Amino acid sequence: MFPQRLDAPQAYDIAKAMMDGFNRHYRLFRSESARAKHRFETADWHGQQRAQRERIEFYDLRVKECTRRLEKEFAAGGLPMAVWQQVKLHYIGLLVNHFQPELAETFFNSVTTKILHRTHFHNDFIFVRPAVSTEYIENDDPAARPTYRAYYPRRAPAPQTLLATLQQIVEDFGLQRAFEDLPRDLAAVQQAILDQGVLDKQRTNFQIQVLSGLFFRNKGAYVVAKLINGFTELPLVLPLLHGPRDGLVIDAALFGEDDLQALFSFARAYFMVDMEIPSGYVQFLRSLMPGKPRAELYTALGLAKQGKTLFYRDFLHHLRYSSDAFRIAPGIKGMVMLVFDLPSFPYVFKLIKDYYPPQKDTTREQVKAKYQLVKQHDRVGRMADTLEYSLVAFPRDRFDDALIAEIEKFAPSQLEISDRDGDGRTEVIISHLYIERRMIPLNLYLQEALEAGPGDERAQAQLARSVVEYGNAIKDLVAANIFPGDMLWKNFGVTRNGKVVFYDYDEIEYLTDCNFRAVPQPRNEEDEMSGEIWYAVGPRDVFPQSFAPFLLGHPAVREVFLQHHADLLEPAFWQGHQQRIRAGHMHDVFPYERERRFVWNACDDPLSANSAGRSFPFSNQQETEE
């Protein structure tokens, strides 16, 4: 129960110190995001990627700072629970008229759990549910930048054409680098809009709403907007790139929810956007992608902790309104990770085993470091993002007995079964786990197609598409300086849109840390007939010619793979990309098809990562993703 009086003298000061800690965090977060504009204008691509990596660490650093301050100034860990109840009430008062209240609540939870060192918290101590609404938050300062701007083509008393409106939209972002040929680009955008058919009959309410902040990621900047014509609304995104003549270009015009889902995919790096009111951005984006959970939108905007908070609330809500049991996930069991799922919930839960077979020379800390590497790296649409949690409680009666036995056998240190609340409800508590989007394991997807037989045209198309996508996924990872390590089919998944994504990270390495070698020629007949490796192999040596026996056992798979990706079996392919990366060349993979690009950018780049017809100028590669 909450206290009837706010009589603890230090409660307000603690709440104010926590709010100061959050405000400092968001000020630094926003400043770093704002600097992405200058890095884009000056083509500082390595600086952009470095900033994206470093910004991920901001939140934990600020939580630690705030925790140290509270311990030093207030000995906060030793205060009675009645004081903490009052701290929360004072903090709620400070959230009134705050522009990021939902983020501040999550920050409060993070600091509180660090200080109290408890595995379970009563609702009085943390924000299990939001205390302050994020609806209709506005900054009334006339000098403040609005969340979005509205433009009205052909509105009196100053009629304006669609082309002039598009020019005004681009110019309002104030980019300090000239376009190569902005009239040319805008004419192409206008024609693409007209081709959509939404303006065949102009309604009274004809406007374009545009988010005020550009979305930056790697080499691209994105204008995010929606066209409104009467009752019709159409999402619109304009990708901006650096062109071949040292000026900016509008590379394409993307429309509709599917294009937006690709742009905000869970397999891509986070955006950098300067937002004063993040909930306003999320609300706008949800109007473009109503099927996208708010948790994923906050995460895509770089606010991963808020994404985790909302995901967990959604998960608890799902548990309340479902009745199926957690089970061992379908597919081949991993040697390092134990994976389980809930059939009615579209995610899988992964925990690190306590011990591994001899061929897996790794440790728990090394595996965690690999997952952190993926979190900070550009995932180029080919590596699933993960949510990392500690001390997660599940209802015991929702766990299949076989799953409990599996955890007790392979990860006993991660498991606790207890009635920690003393209310008669037994819980399964997992010490540490990762959660990621569920996909169909690629080996099962291929097996399904192979079992259908050569007479099934649909199955054969599925087989060919997935094998080609598998090779494309590897090449995209190579372009991003990633060697997946274990390239078996079972370590890749297929999304609902047929995209192949890598999700097993315990053997992942930077491409430039590997030594790609050709298999030496046998010295004599005894070497040739030997079943053992007769030549020296270093710890980071990789022999691409040896991939084929493990990956291409089935003739139908082998035929498709060799037709499209035979270069993956040659050391020269891998070595060539190592040389370019070491020389400072940075590839990028953009989330739209080649056919969507405007014609002046559609020529091929022979030096691009993918030589199988997927390459693009400026070292950009593109394709549809979930």
C-alpha cells in the first residue's frame, strides 16, 4: 500500500536526483542522435557506425552514475521500503509535463532494481504499468520543433504544386550538402506518387505529414511521411544517399506498410533520430505500421530499454490470456544454447548451457560477448536482434515437464523453481536468457521442399529461393565484416516474408580476424587417402573449399547453390572482401529492392559485395526484408 503521508525528508531529494539522472541520459542520447546529421553531410561513415555502437552503452552508464550518486548521498540501499514508496510518488509528480515520461519511468525501474538488489519487486516500488499517459504530449514553445509538419499542396491563398511541396519538404530539413540534381529527383518522386493512384481524385483534405527528424542509419538518411487524400492514407519514405558525383540524391520512393516494415526490420541496426517527444514519433509510425508492436518501434529508434519494458508488459499480458505450455523449440538442438518457445507467442527464449561438447571451445562470457557484438554491429538485415533479460519468472504450471528436465540437465545453474512470493504459486525463474523473433529453421524449410519431390513446382521454387537467399545472407554478412562461423542450415531462419536471417552467434567472428586459406595439395598418395587432416590448422583458419561436403549433400541444393553462389567456396572471395574492409571501404545493405531505385542510380558496381546480380553503386546493396 502507498503511504498516506509524504513525510520522509529525503524522499523528494532522491526522486529529484533520479530525474536529474534520466534527464542527463536523454540529453546526451539526443545530442549524439542530432550529430548524425553532420556525419551524414560529411560522409563520415565510420564515425556514424562508431556513434551507433557507442550510443547503445549510454543507458547503462547513466544508470550506474545515478546509482552511485544515490548510494553516496543518501545511502539509498539501506532505506526502509516506506521511503521508497514515497520516492515513487514524488517521482510521479515530477513526470507531470515531462516530454519523455515513459522513458523516465523505465529509468526509475532500472535504478531502483540496481539499488534494492531484489529478484522480485512489489508494484509499489517500480512502474509495472505506466503512471503518466503519453497521449498528445506537446511542447507549446513556438521555437520548439514539432513532432511532424503538415504540408498542403494547392491550398489557397498561395496555391502550391505537388512538386513545389516536395521541394519544400526536403529543404526544411536544412541539409548542409547540395543535391546533385534535386529537380530531377523530385520529378521522379512526384511520378512515383502519381503511379500509386492515390491522387487520381484530389479530396478536400489533401496533405503530406512529415516527421520533423531525419532517420539516419549507416550511409542513408530517410524522410518518413504519409500522404493523406480524403480517407486514404499512404506511408511514404524517401531514402537520401550520397551520389556518384559527390552530391546528395533521392534514391527511391517507398510506399505502404510492407516497405516500412522492411525499413524498421528487427534484423537491422537502430536509427539515430533527434526526437524531443519520442512517444509522438512512435504514435506516428504506428499509424504507418499498425501491425508493428510499440516495443519494436522504440527499439528501432535506439530506445532499447523502453522496448524491453514494453515487450515484457506485452508478454505478461499474453500469458494472462493464453493457456498453452512452454516447450522445447522444434528443430535440431543446439550444442551451446538451449531454446524453448510458447507456440502461441511469436518469439523464442534462449539460455546458455552450463557445459558444451568438446568441439565447442567457449565459455558463457564468450558467448555473451558474441551476442553483444551483434547488438552493437550493423546487422544488415541478416542478424536477428535479441532482448536480454535477467531473473525472468514464468508460471511453473505453464512449463512442459520435458522442458524442465532439459533445463535441469543442461543448464541447472540458470534454473530456480520456487514460491518466492509465498502465495502458493510456483514459478520457474531463469537467471539469464535472450529472446528473439521466432523463424522457421532453414533446414526444416528446405526439408519440407525436398520431401515434396521434383514434381511439385511450388516446392521447387521454395527450395531455389531459400538456397539463393541463404547465399545472399552470407554475402551480406561478409559485406558487414561478419563471418558467421557455423554456416549450417540449422543456424539460419526464414521470416514470414521468405527472408533468410542468421541467428546462432556463438561462433561469430569479424571477417578481418579470420585467415581464409586454400586446402593444400596432398604431398603424396598417403596424404590423399588419409581420412585425417594432415596439414597444420591455426585457430582462426577457415577453408572455404571444405564447406561443400557439409552444406551441399543433396544434389538439388547443390545445383542451385553452385549456380548462384559458387564463389563462396573459393578463398579469393573472402580474401577480396577482407582487403577492401581493411582499406576502409564500407559496404551497406539497404532495405529495398533494386527495382525500386531511380534509374540514375541503377547501374551495377563490380566491386560490390554480391557478384550474383545483387550489387549496387556506392557499395550499397538492397533487397526486401521483413
